[in-house]
Amino acid sequence: MKSTTFLADHPAIGDLQSTATLSNLQTSPLPQLTPASSAPGESIRHILLGKPEAIRQTIHLLHSLHYSETILWSPVLTIEEALMITPAQGEAMSLLRKLL
């Protein structure tokens, strides 16, 4: 069985010894949570916007966290013109902007 290591089990990043690096830390899979209000078969769409390499890194990070398979993402597309996102009636949207 795969062992799980949590960040709390290690010293603070500034206190890490030269032999211990963040790359040695293992991540555990994200729990499979289904909101109580979700209908069977309901889906959510994820959109990644940014430079192609940052998008690829994020896709691989989500895969390493056991959130999604890399093959399920569409190919990375270059956007030539302004992009307009138009949700359907009753849909909502949330945006997270993160500096890399």
C-alpha cells in the first residue's frame, strides 16, 4: 500500500535540510466529493487560460493529484482573438487567478 506523507509531518520549508526536498514529498489523492445538490450525470467545465507551458504544467499537476487524467483535456489551443465565455441560463462562474 502506498504511504501518505503530509506537509505537516515535515519541518517548515525554510527549515528543510539539504537532504530533504519538496520533490521527495508524496501527495495523497483528492477525495471524491459529490455535492448533495448535484444531479446524476451533472458536469463541471474547467478552463485553463495562460501560456501553453503553464497550462501543460497545471494539467500534469491535476493528474499527479489524482484529480483528472491528462488525456481527457483538449489539446492546448492558441487564442488569436478575444475570447468570450457565455454560460447557459442559470449557470454560474467562479474565477481563480494565481501567479506562478
